[in-house]
Amino acid sequence: MNFKGLIFDLDGTLIDSMNVWTEIDAEFLKEYNIDMPVDFYEDIKDLSFADTAIYFSETLGIPMNPKDIMDKFNAMAREKYEKIVPLKKGVYEFISQEKKKGTKLCVATANNKELTILALKRLGIYDSMEFILTCDEICSGKGTPDIYIKCAEKMGFEISETAVFEDILRGVLSAKSAGFYVVAVKEETAFDDIDEIKKNSDMFIEDYTCLIN
């Protein structure tokens, strides 16, 4: 690839972790005897981590304040991020290749920063990243391109010099709306949107092996 900067989403893009959150959501609601709404994932898809906690508290009626809900989310996910969740195929090799070329890399995620750091350190790519930026830090979810624009600014590059890697449709559409070159990474949980993801991205990859020289 010929970009000065690469911006990576975390879950479903760098690491295979999407099913972790599906399981956590189901376990969380079951504990409080709350049925998952039909439009649950549609409702939360553009929310930051903090806003998702507010949704659980105010919309679903979980009898906890949002901060405690976030703490519980993190506790439920911590062991899996610290010990189990793997990289997507070819990620390590691709990251190593781009670092050798002098490309700047960063992570733009809606996830919690602590969990992100735990996973990336264990998987050996944390030190390759210039920084990690979360949606909560900029008070904006992936439904807008704000986080990608901020990442490009922090790396010191124009949008035209930067590519975004995403796995879900809202991320692809947001990044594309700002003018970024978008690489869509295949993610099984996004299967229903696969045609739209392919149509709206500049490149669609099954995994990272196709990008390794």
C-alpha cells in the first residue's frame, strides 16, 4: 500500500472479537431478565462505549448507573482480551511490513482503551501504533467520521495520505464520507451488509495476507 498513515478499527478489523461482545450483551441482559429488543444492534451500532452504557441504563432499564455498567462490561471482557482474543489472519505480518516502510499506524476504536491496550500488548502490535484513540475520548461514535479525521490530524497527514481499515458498514460509510481510502476487512458478523460494504469501500479483503508483499 502507498499511504503515509493507516487507521485501524480494532474489533473485527485487527482482532477476532465481535462474538465476545455478542455473548456479553446476551449474558448481561439475561442476568437482569431483560429480553433483547428486536432492534437492539441497530439501536447501538453508532454508539460509543459510554453511550451504549447509557442505553442499557436508560432505555433497557438496567438498574445500574452508566459508569457501573461500563465497569461490568470491562470486567466481563477483560479475561478474553487479555488471554484469548486472536489477531485476524495476516495482521502481524502486515503491521510489521508497514512499520519497516516507515508508515505511521494508529487505532480508532469504540471500545474501551484499557481492553484495547491489553489485547494489543499480548498480541505484539501495541508498540507499532502511534496512539490509540477511542470514540469516548472525542465524544463521537463511528456514525460520524470525526474519529478518523482526528487520527489523521494527530498523525500529521492529509486525508488523501491516509487509509482507514474497517469491518462494519457504518465505519466504511463514515470514513468514505470524509474522503478516506477505505479498506473493508471481512467479518462474519457483518455478513448481512456484505454487499453494501463491498460497494462502498475502495478495497475488500478476506484477510491481510493479500496485502503482504
